[in-house]
Amino acid sequence: MIGTENAVLEALRTRRSVPKVREETPPREMIEQIIEAATWAPNHHRTSPWRFVVLTGEAREALGEVMATEAARTLRDPESEEGRAILAKQRTKPLRAPVIIVAAAVPQPHPKAIEIEEIEAAAAGVENMLLAAQALGLGAMWRTGKPAYSAAVKRHLGLPSDAHIVAFVYVGYPDVPILPRERISPAPFIDWR
Ligand SMILES: Cc1cc2nc3c(=O)[nH]c(=O)nc-3n(C[C@H](O)[C@H](O)[C@H](O)COP(=O)(O)O)c2cc1C
């Protein structure tokens, strides 16, 4: 295969989601480097549609509260034992990493900008973030779930109502071995003409 020694190709082949990280908070400079990596992503019309909300410490607990409140609205009996367990789980979800970078796309008022392309640019930025985190020796995990699509969560994070939360990127020092992923041949997904 061409380019097997290439550092970029090697990085994207070895990138893995890291679901478990240590409690220790990585330095702010590392988080800034990860976010900067996102802003190098391709972006039609250079609109910079990405917005980042960095949550550490108690800000993660505050997000957990909003997530629990939102989840409670969908439960028949939030006070039941089962309901309480579900809500407790929501509350602690953001505590799975010392840093959460919320990556959102906010469509910009550029006459030529197309909303889906603004989201695509932000998503490309998220992949850059995952690769940057790995390059810095950190572990990262792209998470979404219902909170990513919740108006209350967006409001809580100070994002406008037309924002799209593309990812909650959980970041920290890896606490699990990073194993290679089984390679799936791209051949079935290609139509050469
Ligand atoms: C849009 C998007 C949303 C995702 N949301 C979640 C999530 O909510 N929870 C989760 O465990 N993983 C989530 N992931 C990560 C995938 O599960 C993960 O990338 C996949 O299992 C492949 O593993 P790898 O990243 O180690 O190659 C998401 C990935 C993408 C692209």
C-alpha cells in the first residue's frame, strides 16, 4: 500500500475512542491545542461555524443536572426506584472525563453558506480534535445521545437555538489500553466507474 510510513495515515489508522480516562485534568494548553486543531478543518466560505464550550470541574455537574432534568420529563415516574436510578446515571455521565469539549456548529449568516456544510465543517473539526488528542497522548471520545439534540442543553451551554451540538468530546489521560481496530475493507463501499 502507498504511504504506509506516512505519519498522518498512521495517526488516523491508529486513532481509537477512549471510553475510560483518569480523573487528572490535562493542562489548558493541551485543550487549546485540541480546539485549534478543529479550526484547521476545511470550511466552505471560511465562515468558522464552530463553537466550543469547555466544561471542567463543577461545570460538568451542572450539565449532568440539566441532562437529568431533561430525562425526567420523559419518565412516567421519575420518583420510582427505576426512575431515580436513570436520573442518577444522567447526573454522573459528564463526570466520565475531566474535560468535555462541546463542539457545536452555528450556521453563519453568509449569503452562500449552506447549513449542512456548516455542520460538516464542525464534524470535520471534531475528527481533527480526536486525532490531536491522541497525538498529545490523551484519550478522547466522541459522544452524543439525546442531550446533543436538547434545546434545554443548548440553552444551558449558552448556544443559540439554531446551534447543532455535533459532539461532546470527552478528554483525559487514557485509563484503558488503546487496542487496534479490526480493519474493514473499504472495497464494498466503493463504486469505481
Ligand atoms: C456522530 C457520532 C456520535 C457518537 N456518539 C457516541 C455516543 O453517544 N456514545 C458512544 O459510546 N460512542 C459514540 N460515538 C463513537 C463511536 O461509537 C465510535 O467511534 C465507534 O465505536 C468506533 O470506534 P473507534 O472510534 O474506536 O474507531 C459517536 C461517533 C460519532 C461519529
